[in-house]
Amino acid sequence: MPKKGKEKNTKNKAKHSKLMARKKKKAVSEKEVRKQRLKEILKISKEQTGNK
């Protein structure tokens, strides 16, 4: 026997999955930015030590 009325919790589930996907994507992008900064710092430090 099907339930009467509005479907339960479908909007909230969709919203939650959207937010979690956004959070995961943000973490990955921050990790990439961190890697790029570290590479630049290492490159600069190697150039400075090479010039001495």
C-alpha cells in the first residue's frame, strides 16, 4: 500500500548530495593549489641556491 501525500525527504537528499559534491570538489581544488604553490617555492629556492 503506497503512502499518501508528499514524498518524504527527496529535496533534502538532493540538496545534501549537491553540497557534499561541492565540498569534495573544493577540497580537491585546494589540494591542487597547494601543490602548485609548493612547486613554485621549490623552483625559486633552487634558483637562489644555484646563484650562490
